[in-house]
Amino acid sequence: MNHPQEVLLAEPRGFCAGVDRAIEIVERALAKFGAPIYVRHEIVHNTYVVNDLKAKGAVFIEELSEVPPGATLIFSAHGVSKAVQEEARARGFHIFDATCPLVTKVHVEVAKLAQEGYEFIMIGHKGHPEVEGTLGQLDGGIHLVEDVADVARVQPAQQEKLAVVTQTTLSVDDAAEITAAVRARFPKVREPKQQDICYATQNRQDAVKLLSPQVDLVIVVGSPTSSNSNRLRELAQRMGTTSYMVDSADELRAEWFDGIARVGLTAGASAPEILVREVIDRIKALGAVSVRKLSGIEETLKFPLPKGLKLDGTAETDALTQSE
């Protein structure tokens, strides 16, 4: 029985700027206002992060009726519908919005074009909180498509003013294929100047494309609810490399590594580096002797925090430090 010899680390992997910012918002709110701090939906889709914040006093809820009057409420990184925003305001909560700025950019575009009379085709996964939030920016006129087959069935009221938007964490290749189908059926469709799929999703998928052909097995660290992590696993599999997604090192199974010389390792945008380190330790325990980091794009993007989270002695617009 052969044991793994080498671990190749994808670069970049793990936390993106939007996730860094969202977690920082919850931690600062806890430090400034004390527990409990209420968060609508998991702040980011990662079990470890959510449990860590729960231990510090964050309370995760789905319905605003679960939040006591006057409490501090944080919207998750995925964004929320207009109805949720309005209900939260009406209930008098102290609100901080941790919506990723790249998701907010899609919301702003939808609102602007809707005023010009546009209808929308949204490419995304039904039921995902980001999709619910974007669909909920308008009372109607956004049609969700999940695949090419949906594009053939969609029935907008008119075709003169039609725009396409996407969830930020899709497979880049799938989104391109579905967008092409939208364009073929609706030649006048307006596309975003810059794709809606975020830089971090794109970079992590590009890194997996580089990693997969060099290894016998790909492990993706990410939680089952994490859209971008699921896409990384699918991408490695599609490229012909066996791939598994794990929430933590405990989920690794020794038999996966039988006859495997090189293991590729990456992490979704909501998975902390500590989990990657624990997975590396576990693979080393199975026999791997070296760990090598592939070269890749270095991400330096930082998003400013919302006003009102200044802690004593820190600058109000503290840019977030990029976590390695």
C-alpha cells in the first residue's frame, strides 16, 4: 500500500476579502457592543467559522422575529432582499450590513437597470441565500435560470430591455456556457461590463485548473453549504482528477490515499487556513513528506468596514489585513 509523498497547495485558496470583512464585522460588533450579537443566516458558509463566532456570543437566526427589539443585527455576506432590510429597519434593530461589496455591486446594477425598464435573467442556484437576496431586490421581473435547459423555457415579458446577472460564486465555465445560451436566444441582452462572478471565485477555480493535472487526488476544504467550495470540487472532478470536499481533517479517510503519490489541496473562500493546516498534518501522518505551494495570483484586495465599528485606538476605515 503506497502512501502519499507530496502535498501541492493551490494558490490562492481560502478566505477572500468579502469573507474577511464579514467575520471582522461580527467580531468587532461583539467587542464593541457585547454579546449577544444577532446574525441573519450563517455569516459565511463555513461550520468552523460559525461555531467559533457562536462561542464568542454570536446568535445565528433565519427569521427576524427571533431577534429581540433594539438588538444589534448583522446581515450575512450573501446579502438580503429589500423585504428583509425593510422589516429589520421597521423592527428598530441596530443594523450592520456584512453583504460582500461584490454582491452589493450586483444589487446596485439591478436597481439601476430596473428603473430604466429592464427585466433580468439571473444565472444562479435556486434557494442559495445570495440568489434569494438578489431576486428580492425587485418585486418581479427577475427570472432565475440554473442551466442551459432553463434558458429555453424562460419567458420574459419583453425582449427589448433584458439584462443578465449572475450569482458571484458560480463555476466560471458553467456561467459562460449558460450566458452564451442566453445570448443566443436573446441577442439584444445586456451583459455586465465586468462579470458578476467575483475575483476570488475566478482565482480559486483557475488555481484548481493548474493544480488538478499535477496530482492524483484533490482535497477541497469547505462546508457542504459553500457554493464556491462545491464548484472547486466539481471542477477538479471534471478535469479528471478524483476529488473530495471535507469540512475538517476528521472527514479525511485513509483509503482515499491508497496508491496516491501526490495530493492537491485547496480551500473555498469561506474556509479558514487553520483547517488547511490540520488537513496537511493529517496527510503527513499518512506518510506525506513534503508540502509545496504552487505559484499563483497574490490577492491584496481589501474592503473597508461599515461606519460605527471603530474600536478605541483604531482608524475608522481600517482596511482589513489580508490573512495568509
